[in-house]
Amino acid sequence: MIVPMKKVSLIIRENKKDETLKKLRKLGIVHIEITEGSGERLASLREQIALLESAVFTIGKNKNAEQKDVSATEALSVANEIASLDEEKKQCQAERIALSSELDRLKNWGDIDPSSINDLESKGYEISFYEIPKSEYEMLTESIKTVRIDVTKSTVRFMLLKSNKEEVDEAVTALNTYRLALPQLSTGEMKKRLSKLSTRIDEIDETIASNACYVESIKRTIKAIEKEVQFETYATGMEDENLSPESEQPVSVAYFTGYIEAENLDKLKETAASNSWGLLVEEPSEEDNVPTKLKNNKFVSLIYPLTDFLGTVPGYFEYDISGWFLAFILIFFGIIFGDGGYGLLICTIAAIPIVKSLIAKKQISPMFLLVGLFGLSTVLWGTFTCTWFGLSPEQLPAWLKNLSIPVISNVYADKIWYPFWTNGIAGLTTAQNLQIFCFSLALIQLTVAHVKGVIRNKSSVKMLGDIGSILQLLGIYYLVLSLVVNAEVFSFGLIIGSIPVGTVAIALIGIGFVLSFVFSNYEGSIIKSILSSLTNIVSVLLGVVNVFSDIVSYIRLWAVGLAGAAISATVNELAGPLLGNFMFMILAIVLLVFGHGLNMILNVLSVIVHGIRLNTLEFSSHLDMSWSGHKFKPFKE
């Protein structure tokens, strides 16, 4: 359930901000709606957090480092030192890259010493070096005297030596494009400098790594400063107002808005009265940005690790579907993984940390319990369909086959199932039975959504709109069975007993559409509701199509599960022949582990993409949920 909240506004003296916030933090029950603050102190605190986080990132992970407990001041000092070392390292790396690039440019010229060349220039001789395409070198005139240093198939490197008194030949000037720019240092000096830089970088890395013992202290300091940031944000983000006329002594007050659990309101009232705070209590409205706090039993709460990972929080005025989310995601997970063998592996993976926690008498993480439930769900579905590590039914023992449910079991994949009303004329395959199961899941889940709407609107005729949606679901469900599964078995001329099933289905769609059209937008006036539907007639008509597509969308469960089964069977077929040969047995084992492991990873992605989608999109759209909420986070120590 979503915990009921109250909107509260506190009015305090402007000079009592810090004192009030300290008392509220100690009380720990008010969610304060202030998101922005100002001031130099706030900026300084945020800079400190950035510095500390950068230090943790720079140090990296070293689980073997023995931790030392230091104060916040010492942690900041360590972070500053690391930042300084990291900056020096970046400068060294930049210089090393530049030197390496320069040496790479000069590698074909051997050792070059610009100082010796400068000595010759001081004695009246100018030396210049050139690197020119061989074809252009051969076209040089005889007036240009060159000393060839190196010749390749495509390039000639040569030197020109001339007196400063000689006139510059135009042909020589034209060669400036190919003239080698001399380095500032000799190649020998650059290599020495490179060696020193590499040594210094290694020294910096060692020094930074030696600070791994302070990581936990730095992290604790970050958390402490984050609380200071929160405090300063609230203190500087409050609204201020002067309540006194100019002629009198000024009296300034500050005020802010927050939210509190209804059950804790009396505590806040007592604290406000004892501290002379002004307190205004209101019921939250849909215009308010009310935080959401969920409260469920321990079993339903197992879904929280998944919803926290997804970042999905229902709005305060939306539904808490935690229980339904857990129930359906377990079913979806089992169908998508589809293999009982995989389920056993998942259960084993979850059991290891659970057993360790039990032995250590520690609380079991809900995440491992949830993973264990996913494994159990997969084992059940694998048992029902007789699917174990992609093996064919012929390779499985009889007792496993007997545990399966015939109409959806792989043991009877080639059998045709004849419903009683077809008189043996038309039948369904096992694959079609699985499709019907998926579509039935769609009908159940989407009907649940509209039943919740009926319950919410039970005191208004708006509930008829949700009843209309349920009727449409029933009619379109039969339409899907006819168009997608088997038109002969689920024909529109079908009569069971004296009930014309096809006609009833069409009637349900029509009646449901009318009810939904008239009452879905009801807000006190049927006329306005109809006009609203007429205004959005295109969306209303597309809504019927969307119901059809939403039901059909659930076939993805069967399709993805089928794809996973095909992959596991293919892996077995590839590895099977190798297992009969001792020399290739290791290769076969590697292939089996890699193939099935990859298939399991793909199945996890499929659960995220398909299984979760059905809950957060198809199901949620029928609930009119947008997951627009944010968590209730009381200001506390």
C-alpha cells in the first residue's frame, strides 16, 4: 500500500533556521521539499565532495588494502594530495605523448643534436635537412648540391650545406615545404626525458595506490559532507519574509513545505508546539509533488530490489502494484527462461549466499530471495513443459515426463488436442496451447487493471467506463484466439450449448466500447464526458486497436521462450558428437558451458526487455499509471 501523507508547512523565525533544522533532523520524520540552495559554503561543500569522489575514483579498487580510520580533515588532506599527484601525472603523460610523437617523427633521421647544428650556424654555415618524394628529388637542378643521407623506394632524405654568404637559390626556397623542422632537444635528451617521465608516472601510481587504506574513511567523509550539503540546501533554500512595518523593529520569518506520514503527524505537532513553530497541515492535492512510501508484507517487499534497480516509483495518487508486479514477473520469468535445468542453476546461485547468511546469522538480502523465487518459477515451468537443459523428451527419464502437463508438454509436441466442441474436426497443437496460455495471462492481468479502476471509482458512474474496458477485453480476447491461434477452433460461428460464442464476443466489444466512450471521462457530467470522447475520437478508436495489440503483445513470452529452447537444443547438438570422443571432451564441455551460459545471459536481457515491459507498459497503461513518483526521504541524522 501507499502510506498516507500529510502536507505540512512550517513557519519559523529567520534567525532560528539552523536550530530548527537540527531539531527536525533529530526528529527524522519530515520530507522537506527544498531542492535548491545558495551561498559560498554550499558551493565549497560541493567542491569538497567532488574532490573526495575524484580521489576514490583515482585510487580505484583494492580490496586487500587494510583500512585506516582518519578524520574528515585528514581525508580531505589525502584527497588534495591525490588530486595534486593526479594532475602531475596528467602533465607527465601529456609530455610523454608529445616526446614520443616527436621521436616518432625523427625516427628515420637517426640521432639529431640541434645544438651542434647551431654551432655550425654560428661559424657561418647553414645546414638544413629535407625529406622529399624520390620522383621530385630526381627533378632537382644541378645547381642544388645535396648530400643524400637515406634513400628508400619512394623517399629521399638529404642535407644542404651552404655558407651564410651564398645567395638563396629560388629552387632551394621552393624546397621549404619538405624541410625538416629541427627539435628543441636532441633525440638522446628526449629519450632520457621519456625514461624519467615513465619513472615518475610509476612513482605517482605507487603513491596513489598506497592511499587505498583511506578509501573507506574518504567514503564516510563524503556521506558526512552530503548531509551538510543537504542541511545547507534547506537552510539557504527557505523562503524569507519581513512581517514588520518599516517603522517598527524588523521581524523576519522563514517558511518551507514538506510531507509527513499521517501516523507521525502528532509527533510533529508536539515538537512544533514546544518550539513555537507555526504549523499548517493540509491534505495533499494532485498538484502537489507528494513523495511516495510503499509499505507491504515481507513477501511482497521482495520485489523492491527489482523496482529500485529499474527506478520505478508509483506516484502518490497512483496504484501500488507491488504484489501484482511480483506475481506476474515470476510467471513471465519462468516462461522466458523456460528451462527447468536453468532454474536449478539459478536456485543454486541464490542458495549459496542465503546459506552463508544463515550460518553467519545475518539478515538475508531480499535480492537473493527474489533470485531464488525466479529460479523456482523457472523450475516449475520447465517441469510443466518437460524442458531440461534443452534435452529432447527421449533423453529424459519417464518420471520427469510424467510430471509435465500434457497440453503444454514437449513430450506431446506432435499431438493434436481436440476441444470438445470441434467434434474431432479441428484441433490445437501444443504450441497453440502455449499461445492460448500467454493470451490468457494477458486477459487476467489487464482485467485486474480495470477491476482496480472499478474499485477506485465504485462511488461514481465512472466505474462503468472500466466495466466497459473489461467487456472489450473479453470480446477482443476471443478475437485474438480466432485471428492468431486457430480460426477453425475459435470461429465466429461457434455455438457451445445454446450460446453463440462468436456473436457474444462481438457484442461484448460493442457494448464495452459504448460504455467506455460514455463514461471513461466522466467528471460529474455525462454530456461533458461524451463531448470529451468526441473531441478525442481518434484516440478513442485507436484505444480499441491498442487493446488488441496489448493482448497480442503477450505472445512475446512464448516466442522468446521458444527461441531460448532452440538455442539450448542447438548447443547440445553441436556438443553431442564431441562428447563421444575423449580427445574432444574438454572442447565439448567448454562449448556446453559457453553456449548455455550465453543463452542464460540472453534470457536475462529478455526478461528485462519483455517481461518487465509487460508490467511497466501494457499493464500500467491500463491502470493509467505513469510511474511519476519519487521516494519519501525524511530529513534525518
